[in-house]
Amino acid sequence: MKKVLFTILLFLPIVIHADYAIDNYRVDVTINKNGDANVVEMFSMNGVYNGFEKTVYYKGNYDGYRESKIVSVDNTKLYNANDVILKEIRTIDFNINESTDKLKNSYLFSKVNKATKGEYGVYTVNKKNNNVTYKIYNPSKINKDFYINYVLDDIAILHDDVAEVGLKLFSNTEKINHLEINIYVPDDSKYLHAYVHTPDDYTIAIENGIKIIIDDVTYNNFDIRVLYDKDVLVTNKKSNQDVLTKISEIEEKLKNDEPTEYESIKEKAYLAVTKVEKTKNKIDYEEAYKLVHNLRSDELKTQLLVRLMNIESKVERKFILLKISVTSCMSFIIVGILLIIYRMYRKESTCIIDRIPTKPYMIGYLCRKKISKNDFVSSIVKLIDDHKIDIIKTKRDYKLIKNDAEISNNEDKIFKYIFGNEKEITISKLKKKYDTPSSITLYSTWHNVAIDEAIKQHYYEDLLFYKIFGVSYAILGIIASALLLGKPTYFSPIITIIISIMSIVFFIAFYKRTTIGSELFYQVMNVKHFVSNIDKVKINKKAINEYLRYAIVFSEYNRVSKFLLTVKNDENFINKLHVIDSLLLIAKK
């Protein structure tokens, strides 16, 4: 005997536009002797639509209207097909009573990777592990019906006493006015029987195949069992079980349970309508409407639809109010963030500054709110310009000599870094000790002293309170927006989440200069512009040393030094440039 458990989730259709109805739907299934199943689906629609989206499940999805209750073997993986092989997609002029051969002589569709609404004659394929989705672009304006032909490869299973086919048809489709299913097995089969599991009324005829007709399909998640002669199936898919007796017992139990199943469906619909009358919730309303829509056309369905119609306006009003409230909440978050940013960013009154800072590290801090190694090198150059350090050229090197002069705390740190306890040092020796632990510590000491001194100048406002408050507010905004995901709103909470994340980055990174800091910064920027264009402006030869120090701070040294050599090329100046070159190379290590 054979079992062909035929896992066809023939349909999970989703129309690309929702304003439509399915008039007639016909499915022709032909089971071949090798265990393949050739499936042809034809249907007509009315209304406005852009096409039709159909999903064929071929693995691990035989649960059906009765779920696993109709399964008759131990190894459920035998029910899977190997693959779905699409043969063709066409448009047709559909007549439910005509043969397949007459219907398909129409426009053949072609496969594309991507299409847009309104296109015609193409389809896309999205294949996953257990299903294939075909999105068919056949808009209603063309006035053509649908034709789909595919093969479920090696779907049949061989039992020891019978061949079985399990069909699950239609999962979560819209209502179908008239459905006709034709199932054909090999002609020489001496046994043929079928069971239909659905709460809807149907007719079944078994003669030269199986014909099932259902009008007004309201519960579209149902399944069919087909049994036929095992001797007409040639396949290696075997259960090695006798199942006919077990199937009879299962079907008898299902027959007795049928009224209970539909009563459960009616009870769920009734309770759903009662719930929405209390909650006035839009989601509850849509769920209740779906359940009522799937009921048979009887007095209960009419009563429940009337009850839903009576509360529809209240549900919609509550939905709009909720939408406004949620949107207002998100708007409040965004406005709050903008107000904090405005408070941090607003400009103060101006003042007049006579002179910019002379200490290089002060200029660096004013521009970047940090002090770099270039600022350190420029500070050494300033000690050379102030004759607190002399440069002497030796045969193969340059020697730095410390002069006895009054120095500040910051300059003392520089001297300790360069000379240690010595009075002089060569550039080559300075290079060797640059990256030693003691030198790194001495540089850090100078850097900390320079930062402390720069902070005391109050070039930047203290925004710690606003940063903490802003970050905290933005985090609360993210949490609130996450809780609002899925709620009705006029714009997505994801927008608020993105704005909040961006604002956190802004609050952490943002700094603002004080009035004095701003005025000094503008003057320093004027100096930077002058230095950057030094070869195009008239210069003061007495200020060449200052130009050179600024160039180091602004990372313009190479270009500026070359130009200044054309203006001043005495030996002392050249020696100083060589020393600066060496100091900058040391700083880059």
C-alpha cells in the first residue's frame, strides 16, 4: 500500500491591493505515478487591484484545519515535497467549466527581479526554506484572469496498504464566492476515497477523479485527505506502515467532533465582539471583524455584524484620539530635545578683545578644546624665540642649551621633559629618550598643567548639567518611543528613537565657547586665515617667529616654513627650522 501525504499549502494569497473580491477559483491537481503533483490554479477577481501574491508551502506545513489530527504516520517529514517547480504563469479569459488546455492559450508572464505597482506581464519570486512566494503583476485595468501552473516535486509517500494525499488549501485568504477543486490520480487506480475537513457546506463527487465544490468559502483554512491504490505509485518515499485502519478511526472521530469545532469558532467570534464593545480598541475590532467574516452566513453572523456596525464610530473616534495622544507624546519628546539644544547653543552678547593669547597651547585649546603635540612643539619654539633655550650647531647635530631665566610652572615642565637634570642636550639624544616611560610621564604632567591653565581661562561654558539632563531626557525618549511601537500615530516612533539617539551623540560631543572664548576664537581664525595665505599677503618681518609658531599650531608648518625661508634665510633661522623639523618628527612617533 502507499501513502502520499501531500503537503500542499496551495494558497497563502495576498492581493497587492485590498479593494477586490474573488469570484471563481478552480484548482486542478494531478498526482503522477512518480509521486509528483502537477497543480494548476485559475481564478477571476473583481474590483481594483494591482496583482496577486501567492505563497506555496511545500515543507513542514501540514497542519491544516484539523492541525496534526489527520496525520497517520510517525515521520511527519515524509510529507514534505522536495521543491516547487514553477512551469508557467499566464493571464487567461477564465471560464470555470472549460478545460485547462483551452484556458491557457493567452499571455505568458516573464520573471523579473523587481517590479512596481501598475506593471503587467511580469512576476517576482521569493524563495525561502519552506515556501515560495510569487508576486504576480496583473492589474485590474487589464481585465484578465489568473493562471498558475507548478509542480510539487516528489510529494507522494508510499504506505503498506494505501496511497494517501493530504491537501491543505487556502490559509488566510479573502472570501471566495465559488471554489472548485479537481483531484486526479493515475487512471489504473482501483481504489479512490476522499475526506474533506471544513466547517463550510460542500459537495463531493468521486468519479474519474474527485470533484469538490464549496460556495461562499468563509473558513478558508481547511484540508482534504485523498486515499487511492498504492500499486499505481512508484516512489522511494515509504512509511512502512499500515494506516488504513488508523485513518478510519481518525476520520470517525473528526466527524463526531465537527459540530464542536464550528461551535468553538462561533464562540470565539461572539466573545471577540463582546470584548470590542467594552474596549473600543481598533485592533480588537479588526480581529473581531475577521472572525465574524469567517462565519457561515446565518442569523448569528448578521447579529454580530450589526453589533460591530453600531460601535464602529466609537472605535474610530477612540482610535483617532489615541493616535493624537501618542503623536503628541512623541512631539513633546522632540520639542524637549530641541529646547535643550537651543539653550545649549544660543549666542550671548559680544565683547571686544585687544589681543589673542600668546601661549601656543592656549590657542590650540581655544580652537579644539584639546591640546596636541603640535602645541607642545610650538611651546618649545616659543622658549627658543624668548631666548630661554639656545640652539648651537655641532658637526653632525644640534644642541639645545638651557639659559638661566625666570620661567613659569608650565615652562618648568617643558624644561624637565627636554633637559631633565642637565643643562644641555643634543637632538639625537632627545630622540632616543622620547618614548621612554619617564618622558611619557613628563609629557603627561605638562599636558595636565596646560589643560588646567587653559580651563581657568573660561573659554568654554560649563554645560555638564545640560549634557546630563539632555542625555537622560533622550534616553527616556527612546524608552517611551519603544513602548509606543505598534501604537497608532501620525508618524512612526522610530523617527523619535532616531532623533533621540542622534541627540545623545550631540549632547555628549557638543561644546560651546563663552563670550570671551568666541571673540578670541574669531580673532584666532583670522590669524589662521592670514597664516594659511601667507604667500599672498604682505607680512611683517618682525613677526616671522610668531607666524612660524602659529603655523605649527595650525598644521601649516611645511608650507609656511618654505615661504619664510625666501624672506629670511640667515644661519640662525635655518638652524631653528632644522630643530623644529626634528621636534615635529619626534612628536609624530
